Amino acid sequence: MYPEMHHARVAELRAEADAHRLAAAARRPRDIRIRLGWTLVEVGLRLATAPKTAAAVPY
């Protein structure tokens, strides 16, 4: 309808997409650290609450 408006909207959408890509790329290392941290917490909790075996219980 209005080519100027269309071109302006396209430029705006491209700028938003670029900003989103940059933000997502900056967020990735944090996501990995969070997953690793929670995995370590889970492993620690499993080790701390290991089930007692029959051989480990004194008579």
C-alpha cells in the first residue's frame, strides 16, 4: 500500500531480529552454567542420601 511504510517496518523487524539474536547468544553460557550447577546439586543430594545397604548397618 505505502512502500515507505513497508520498508520502514521491514527495517524495524530486522533490527528486532538482530537484537534478539544478540541477546540469545549472550544468554547461552549462563544457561549452560545453570544446568551444570543444578546437575552438581542433584549428584550431591544423591550422594548425601545414598540408601543404606544391609552390609553397612551394624549388628
